[in-house]
Amino acid sequence: MKPSHHTAQSYWKKNLRYLLILLVIWFAVSYGAGILFKDTLDTIQLGGFPLGFWFAQQGSIYVFVILIFVYVHLMNRLDKKYGYDT
């Protein structure tokens, strides 16, 4: 059974909301922790390196990969909720 137009719009709206939230988190981590708050975070050491440097070099990549898995999980739930899972 094909979902209705209203259901498809609701699905897409929720999908865009998830994307926006996850991209804001990624931006905050990569730009905020790696650039804006670098000096403050550099007072903390992680594995012998300043935390601001770690976020700029590796942390934002790790967060991005984690956000991909979070997005997959959220979309699987959304697909089941709106009947798009097969």
C-alpha cells in the first residue's frame, strides 16, 4: 500500500528535522570545539595532546561517523513508523 501524500510530507519534514539537528551538532563540534573554543579546550590534555587540537584533527571526524550511525538508527525507526520499511 502506497502511503498518502500527507504521510509522505510528514515523513520528509521529520527527516529534514533530523538532518538539521545532526548537522548543527556536527557544526558545533567541528567549528566550535576545533576553532572557537580551541584555546579554552587546549588547557585539557587528551593522550598527551591539547583537547582543542584533538577535536580539530580527529574529534570532529569521530563525531561525524557517530552521527552517521545515529542518522541510520533514526531513519530506520522513521521508516517503520511511516510504513516505508520493506
